[in-house]
Amino acid sequence: MPERTPGAERRERLRRARLYFVTDRLDGGPRLRELLRAALDGGADMLQLRDKQAGDAELLRAAAVFRAACAEHGALFWLNDRPDLAERAGADGVHVGQEDMPVERVRAELGTETLVGISTHTPAQLHAALHSEADQLSVGPVHATPTKEARPAAGLDYVRYAAECAGERPWFAIGGIDAATIGEVLAAGAERVVVVRAIRDAPDPRAAAAELRAALEGSAAHVAG
């Protein structure tokens, strides 16, 4: 039986993932380690380092903290918008936006073993992503959010559209999702979510992650039943 490649293992873990936590580098040290550990202990399957203000050295220092936390918990580590740093950062995947490097160029640069994700905000972008080599899509923002200041809300109708059209491609609803809003997002057809503030800014990040994870697991059990 042929040995599974790192890319195949990563894609299998992506298929099983439900809760995706994105944060900046914070202090790059103890505070960051504590937050990531809390998110992972609470049930996050994937972490993304997204920090548009950090320089290369700062990103790589923070990436080492992300990489260690993910390795300890068997989670996937994503780097935002820096395919040029992916290998040095030890990232499992790179996520790009609509204005960033096209998926095909990222794939050509990184090869098939590294995962590639892309943000989508409209049905047209969703269909383009589904016809690309992207491994994972984000769908949103469901609600307006300060982490995407210039991006209007796509709403729950876009989540419903993705649920009907995305097929087997893993996709995650994103944008203003927290314990108060996750129910309507799951009811619209999402099975996976991305969160930032819901965990990062929570008084108890582990409890916040666990509450979101419980909602996701409860929704999955309901569908299976």
C-alpha cells in the first residue's frame, strides 16, 4: 500500500476540521502561546496567523509559536497571504484573499503538498474558487465585522448558496460569528466556521472555543440523525 503524502494527510485533516481560529501575533510570546493553547484545548482544529502589520522576522517568530501549538494538538497551521514565507514558517497551508496572489500562482510556487485557501464574498467568486486548485474556501463575511472593515456583509443568503453549490469542497462561514450567531449560520447550511474576536477577545478563550465547538458538534449530530 503506497505511503500517504503530507499533502494527503493535511487534506484529510482539513476535511474533518470544523472550527478555524484566526488571530494576529499579539505579543508573539507568552500571551500568544496561552491564547492558542486555550483555543486548541477548546476545540479549534486549525489556526491562522494573520498580521498585515508585521515584518518578516516578526511573522516567523510568531509562526514558530503557532507551529509548536498546532504540532502539540494535531491541528493545521495556516499563514495568511505569505506563500513566500510558508516553508520557513512550517505552515500546512496559505490563505489568500481576492486581491492577493491568485491561487494558481500560489499552487505553482508551493506545489501540491501545501494547502491553499481563498476568501470568497459573492457567488461569482465562489464558482471561480470551486474551479480553481484551492483546497478550502471561506464564505462571508456573514455579518459586518471590524476585521474586514471595507467588506460589506454577504449575509446568510450567501451561506445558503454555498451550502447548495460547494459540493464536497471544504468551506467555512466567516464574519461576525460567535455564540449568539452561530446557530443561524449552521441553520443556513454551514458545517464549519472561522472566528476571530469570538475567541481572541473572550474573557475565557477556552470556554468560548468549547461553546462554539459544541454548537458545531450538535449541528453535525442533528444532520447525521
